[in-house]
Amino acid sequence: MLTVGLITACSGPGEDGDSAPEPVSSSPRADASRSADPPPRAGASPALPAALTGQHLRWGRCRGTASTPAPGPDWQCTTLKVPLDYARPTGRTISLALIRAGSSGAGKERIGSLLFNFGGPGGSGVDLLPALAPQYTKLRARYDLVSFDPRGVGASRGVRCRSDRQVRAAESIDATPDTSAEESAYFKDAADFGKGCARQAGDLLSHVSTTEAARDMDLMRQVLGDDTLHYMGVSYGTELGGVYAHLFPGKVGRLALDAVVDPTVGTVGHSENQARGFQRALDDYFTSRGIDPKAGSRKIAALLEQLDAEPLPTASGRELNESLATTGILVTLYSRTSWPALTRGLRAADRGDGTTLLALADSYNDRDTKGHYGTTTHAQRAISCRDDRERPTAARAKALMAKFRAISPVFGKAMAWDTAGWCHDWPVPGLWDDPDVSAPGAAPVLVVGNTGDPATPYEGARRMADELGEGVGVELTWKGEGHGAYGSGSACVDTTMNAYLLEGRIPRDGKVCS
């Protein structure tokens, strides 16, 4: 199964973990206990009880995990109780893991908390924020930097659908089946994955939607003591931010959405967008090396066909098959800084050695050197299959094949099959055809698109701005390369976004940074 994540490129592929609080001295900012706000204007749920909106967070020292060291003395962790089911707000609760670094106080007066979601879905904000914090130094001058593991992710009752042994076995499944036997194995594997999620997660599997995560963010806002939500969402985090704006338009503060998911498409449209985006990035890679993109793509497509029939050996004794090679190539396109690794991997494959491309695929699949796998992709699938109602069949995938392969000779075949395999026989139904992000009356939302973004192609930014509504969505374009714009080397982007988040200065809609 080809898993294409919507997670910020700066994070590295597939990180997750947990971090539990250890009691320490008082937190850097007093927590304001607040009464429940009025229900949102759109998509209202019953009002939350004061036991939730007035809860006092016990911030403490963050603990490390087997894969992630403790982040250091600037960081504090806690847990927030949220309803399992917002239709029953006085019923069962679950705990979400939060992390923060208090405002440095190096700027003017403190604005409040700046909440981050780095994408996935399934990325652990508790792990990622400390790693990425150096690029947010200017923002920390006036904000507490805060992130969280959404429900079903990492330390927030993270969903695990398979054991390491089962994940390893699934890597041998042909994700581009050519025979009826391969097709049966492909769809059986997809169904087995969903069954594993249902066994482990139980009733949580019906409550990991983006809508519920957005409601969780509004509860965080209240408990953190902020009148409005200030937020930076990256990749899938832009969809989450858009849904928040739709549900709580009156609570929108300064929302910056970077590497924007197209909110106007469902499963098939999203896969088509990504096939186009990754092929575009691959073409740019070839052009940078003086290679004709069509010729370069034909050569990679031929390599993948060869690997489908006969995998390559690697130094570890494992084999590089077509699916793993596709993933290894794809992961290097998230950032221009990874293009040299792609060159090394392709050259080694030409010599009959799959070691480099396998290592790249392992990094994306969250596999460590001991053969243990993280659960980012488990949560990603659980969340997206709860969100998306569309369930394409095998026949639909086959009907899409010619179009997808024309869009991308390298990635089209795998992405066409993925439309049918990703949520095949999923245990719970999806909720929407595409997310509603209309937010009439909300404060202006900054929407940032990158013309060279592979995972969230640039066109999605304009569509997000349009869907948010007139006077709400404000588009900023960067003519760059890679997944995301902030912190990627453009002083124009960083200055514009900082001015918006720190000073409330709204750029001209359609501004371009080249």
C-alpha cells in the first residue's frame, strides 16, 4: 500500500511517540479557568460542561521515549480531557497529550498561545514541535508555542493496527497488482488492516475525525485562556484549520495555513492531485540535473517494472520491491535538499543495489534500525478513512488507470490502485465527500501555497482561500520547491507570515514571493 502523508517536510518522514508529564514547579503562564463559550455558529454540538472547559492543566516535565529523547527544560507536557463523543459531552472522556514552551518575552507583550499541527494526519505534535522550534524563535517572542497529539495519534490513545511482524509481511504485498491472485492479496491485506484497527482501537475508531479534532482545538483554546485561536497548520493541518474556521468562525484569531490541502476534492481527486504534484516535483528534479523529464521518468518507470518482477538485493538482506522503491523515490521529493539522496539511490539501483532506496523507504515508513515501526501511518489511515466517505472499487481504480498514468508515469499506477485499497472494507463509514471550510464572518486567514509542492499541489491554496470565503481567505504564493513554505529559505515568506502572526498585518490577497 502506497502511503502518501500530508506532513511537513521538515519533520522527517513518519515520526510519532508519546511523552507523559512529570510534576515540576509551577508553569510559566497561569492557566485561566473559563466557563464554556457559546456553541459554534456552524455544526453546533451540545455545550460542554464546566468540568471540561474549566479544567486546570497540570504542566510538568516531558519524558522521553524509546525513540525520542526528552526535549529539554524549556518544554512542559500535560494532558487535556476531551469528550470521546461531542454529541454526549458529559459522557466518557479521553486524554490528549499537549506540549508547550512558554513565550520568551523577547518581543512586545505576549499575545497568547500559538497552536501547531504539522500534518499527517497522524503526526505527533508532541514530538515534532521541539524539533522544529528553532525556526519559530521570532514567534515565541510573543506566543507560548503549543502542540498536541490529536486523538488516535501517539500519546493520545494512538491507534496501532498491526504488529511489526505484520507490517514487515505487508511490505511484500504488490501494491500494483497485475493478476487476480495479486489483486485478491492486495484487497485482503487492506481489509485485514482495518480489522486490526477495529480490534485495537474499539469505539475510538469512530471518533478520530478531523471535525472532532477541530472541536478538541477549541476546547484547548478555552482551557489555555485565549479568547480566539491563533494557529499554524501545515499540510493536513491546513484542512484541520479550515474545518476549525468553519465550525468556530467567531473564534478565529490569526490562522496561518501552509502547504494547503485542496478542500474541494475527495479520495480520487486528492490522489490525482498528488500524482500530479509528485510528478511535477520529479520533473523539476530532472530539469535541475539537465535531464529531459520525460526520458528520466521513462527510465524510472522501467526500473519499477523490473522490480515488480524481480526485487533488488540490499546490504541488510532484505529486498527492494516495486512498492518500497516507489516510496523511496517519493520521499526525496518533499524537499529539494533530499534530491542528492535520490540521485545516489537511482545510481545504486542501476548497479543492482537497492540499499539506498530501501533506507529512504524505511525512513518514510517510520522503521528504525532494529526493525520496529512507528504508528504514524496507522493513525493517518484511521483518520482519513473516518473522514472520507468515498470508497472507490477495484473497477473504478482500473478505470482511472490510464488517466493517472498519463498524469504521472512514475506514481500514477500505484496512486490509482491506492484509491480503492486505502479504505477498502473499512470498519466505520466516512463522514464527508469533502470538508466544508466556509467561514463567513471569520477574521482573515492567511493561506500559503508553494508552486513546487509535491504533496499538496499549489492549486489547493487558491481553492482553500476561495472556499473560506470572500474577505476571509488571503492567499500568499511562494515560487519555491518542496513541501511547505515557512522556514524554507524565503525571507519574503517568513517576513510576511511573521508580520501576520505577530502584528496582525494582512498582506494583499495574491501576493507572490519569488
